[in-house]
Amino acid sequence: MHYAVQAAIARFPDRGHAIEELAKADEGFLSLCEDLAAAQAALARWERSDTPVRSARCAEYRELVRDLVAELAAELDRHAQG
């Protein structure tokens, strides 16, 4: 399974099958999953950082992760309805 699909399923475990199917059929959705995985990885790196900008970068990446999760949810909902 694609690492990015796993990242999305970790956020929506009850929608795993839908995520897998949509990622196979829609490159845009897979790209969104990849963006989420990358943002989560960056957040994890910043959380381990000891640089002065750590707090600001963590806040930025947390917001990005929230936005991507919301976008994934919207896409899943949209495809579930149609």
C-alpha cells in the first residue's frame, strides 16, 4: 500500500476502503494524500527540532495538516454522495 494512502487511512480508519479505491482512481486525491503525508512528516521533524523557529513552524504545519485532513474529508464525502 502506498505510504500516502496509509497516512490518510490513519486519519480516517473507518473509511480505509474508500480511501484506497479513490487513490487508485483519482491522481488528484492521491496527490492530496501525499501532501498530507509530507506535512505530517515535516511537522514531526519540526517537533524534534531545537531551533528558535520551532514553535512557529509547528503551528504552521499543524494548521496545514488540519486543512489537508478537512480537504480529504470533503473529497471522501463528495465521492460517497455521487
